[in-house]
Amino acid sequence: MTSNTAQQDAAVADKAILANSAYADGRHLAARQSVYRWQQPQYDLPGIVLEELAGTRGIVLDVGCGNGKFVSRLHKDRPDLQAVGMDISAGILADVEKPVLVADAQALPFADDSAEAVLALHMLYHVGDIEATIKELARVLRPGGVLIASTNSDTDKQELDQLWARAAGDVLGIPEGPARVSLSSRFSLEKAPGFLGTAFRDIRVRELPGTIEITDPGPIVAHLASYEAWADQSGVPFHETVSRASEIVAAEIETEGTFKITCRGGILACRP
Ligand SMILES: C[S@@+](CC[C@H](N)C(=O)[O-])C[C@H]1O[C@@H](n2cnc3c(N)ncnc32)[C@H](O)[C@@H]1O
């Protein structure tokens, strides 16, 4: 587990960095999503969300929808729902199926009790005030509606944290370099029920453990490089560290045949 400094936490929730750099387009998010192709077991995340929405009719707001992985599946498999994609980044919404809105989760342009369901998938760790945002999501939900949130555990992808610290150490000429910036630690799977419990009484957690085994350094290196927006927070020359990590991964694949990453994600279905 890596834990951020206060300055790193502030950068992870910095709206300008998020909208103009980290998620200015879908490239970095797609790099992080792509490694799950090699995960066992495979989880159909949009399918799990669809299961949770089985009894839902009407408006579904996908807040922080990113590149639209979830809204596109809702449009395809549940055309009866009015799914709306929302994100703080206009750039990432460019290719997302309409309707979409540039909107901040902290001040949604929707009336009280107007949505049947709200999705906040892998995004609550990016908002400035997590507790106030959860209240805001609860405000737009009609009584009896469902909030579906997701995030990663503090122990998710530890092998990438170790790889980064080793590569950073090599670049700096010390045994172990600074820890990788953590995106999800502000709202990790361990912390999520406590935050969500401030506005929801019934919280069901579904853990999604798995193992990724990759035989090509490319997707792993792209995953590390996808943190470029926070390069100035890494305490080490970022691109040199990515290059050194690439060499370490290639050597491990050469000797072990594969590079293994342990994944611990989870989805939380929350009702008032
Ligand atoms: C890690 S991505 C997750 C995308 C998508 N929900 C998924 O699970 O594939 C986080 C997304 O949340 C968006 N985001 C971050 N802070 C936000 C905010 N305050 N309001 C709305 N969207 C935000 C980012 O721009 C980014 O597209």
C-alpha cells in the first residue's frame, strides 16, 4: 500500500489537472483499463452494474463517466433507461454517446430526487470533498434509488507499486525510490463504506479479486506512464523511471515467463 503526501492528495483531486491533463482525453484511462484484459477471473463490470439496475426505470446519471465504458453498455442493453454521462472533462466526453454533460459531481445540474440511479465508478477519489459529494449524489437520488460506486483496495496492484519504487530507486541510485502516487487511496475500498455510510444506510460491497498475468511489458509500461499528469508529484524523473521499469519488467518476463499483478477492486451498491 502506498499513501500519499497531502500535496499528492491535493493533486489527485485538482480539477485543472484532471480535466486538462489526466483525463483531457481517454488515452490514459484506456491504458489503465486495458490491463484487465489479462485478468483472471474476468469480470464484466458493466454487466454487474446492469444486474444492480435490474429493477430500475427512468433516469440514470453516470457521474465521472470517463470514456463512456458504462453508459455505452447502458444505451445498448437498457435502451429503456435515460442514461446521462457526465464528466468534469469536456475532452473525454467528445466520443461518449449522447446525452452527455460537462458537470462537476460536487454541484450536479439536477433537481432533488430526480434520478432513479447514480453511478460514481472509480471517481470519488478524485473529488475535493468526498463526504459533501456523496451528499450531493444522494440529493439527486429519488427515495428508494441506488448509488453504485466502485474503487480499488489499498492493496490493489501492489506489484506495480513495488516495481515503481525499485525503478525510481535505480534512477536515483538508492535502494528504494519514492512511492508511486496513489489515485484511489483517498477513497479506497477500505475507506468507502465509512464515507458512503454518512448518507446511505444499506451498503452492499462486492469484492472483485483477481490476478493479471502479462507476457508483454507494453501494457504494464503504458499503465505506469498513464500517471504522467502527476509526474511533478513523483519525486523522481518520471520518464526515466518508466523506462527503467520497462527494463525490469522485460527481465522478469524473460526469466519468469510472465509479470503478475494482484488486483483487488470492488463495487458498492448503496441505498438510503
Ligand atoms: C478513473 S476515471 C473513471 C471513469 C469511469 N467512471 C470508469 O469507471 O471507467 C475518473 C473520471 O472521473 C472524472 N472526474 C474527476 N473528478 C470529477 C468531478 N469532480 N466531477 C465529475 N467528474 C469528475 C474524470 O475526469 C475521469 O473521467
